[in-house]
Amino acid sequence: MDEKENTVREDLIEGRNAVAEALRAGRTIDKLFVARGETDRTLGRIIARARDKGIPVTECDRRKLDSMSVTHAHQGVIAQAAMREYSTIDEILLYAEERGEDPFVVVCDEIADPHNLGAILRTAECAGVHGVIIPKRRSAGITAVVDKASAGAAEHIRVARVPNISAAIRELKDRGLWVYGAEADAPAELWDTSMTGSICLVIGSEGFGLSRLVRENCDVMVRIPLRGKVTSLNASASAAVMIYEVVRQRLAAEKREG
């Protein structure tokens, strides 16, 4: 297996937060590898939980972990897991229905940087987003790097991987979601835009923003006001600002209704 193939592996989970969250989420783990001689409390809890679940734990030289590692920051623990099972749009919307909440979905249009995707997943999970949709091509998948960058949030949030983002957006619109796209030169400012009800946020790629077809399928284009000299935020920062603006507006609406 060459280095490029290794970086897109989805069967490794690395780092203490990511492995701990995988165990908590019930991810199927075949084996846990830990650095010999590591005895701190956090790693001890991970080992104890793995053994409680009947997962074989292998102590090995740190150099072996280094050779296995994709992230190059394994923190003394790597889990070898079953391949990740992606969700579907149906499952994401059903989850919102089961919670008695208006759907809140984030669509990532070709986010290629795994650290950006991981950060978006972390924010989305913390904010109570029901699911994230990513394309099958020209995008990071849920690899070990993404999982670690998400601090384990990728183990909890539903992620659908679809062949066509524009078709997925049209499906969401047909099912009652209002679609908001982020763009630096959009006519509407985020703070002046009502974003309550059933919501889909679309975040564009790092270098090119939203593709033309995706932009055409959005109901509303909004921009995040910038007051400095730099002309843009990166994708994960933009996603965080927009996601929490939706959360803020939802909480405000709940208070008014209450």
C-alpha cells in the first residue's frame, strides 16, 4: 500500500479522543494497539473500556505505532476498526423526526482538506446538526485524519456520502428544507437573514467556493460580514459561524414561543 492509499484509509482510528469516542459510540473495533509503557489515566481508561468490550489490546513499541500511523499524531493509541458505515439522507431526516426537531443539515461541497472537514464535523456535532452530506468524489472521506481532526465527533454524527451534491440538495428541498449557501459576495448578510425552520447550510470548497450548479440550487445566498483586511474565512471557520447563527436563531425562536 503506497502513502497516498494509506492516507485515505477508513479503518484506522488514531488519538485518544477519537478512540475514546469510537468506543463510546459502539464502533466495531477489531484490535487496539497501545504504546508499551504508557500508563497515564486517560489511556488506562481507554484500555479498560476496550477490554470490557472484549477488544484485544496489544502493547507494542512506539516505533510500530509510528509506522502504522496516518495522522503522525497517534498519542500512543491506534484502533483498527471495521470500515465506517455511512448514513443516508433518509436516516438523517428520520433522526431529526425522532428528536421532534426541524431538520438541520450541513452539505459540504468538495471540502478536500481533511482537517477542515474534521473541524466542520466537530462543530456540527457540538451544535446538534442532524447530519452532514459530502460527495463521493473530490472530497475527503471519514479517514483517520478527519476522525482525529474532529476529536472523535465523526464517530457520533451521521454522515451521508452521495454521488451528486446538486441532486442531494434538490432532494432536501423537495422534502421541505430551505437551502442557504455561503459566498463572500452574496447580497444578503448572515445577521440580516432569517434562518429558522428546516435548514440546509451549504459550505463551499476551500479554493473555489460553491460550484455553479450547487449555487443555482440554493434558495438564498448569504455572506459573513468581514471587517478586516483579509477577504475570506476558511471553510471550517465559515461553517462554524453559520452553524451557530442557526443555533442562535432557533434558541431565540424557542424563547419567543415559550
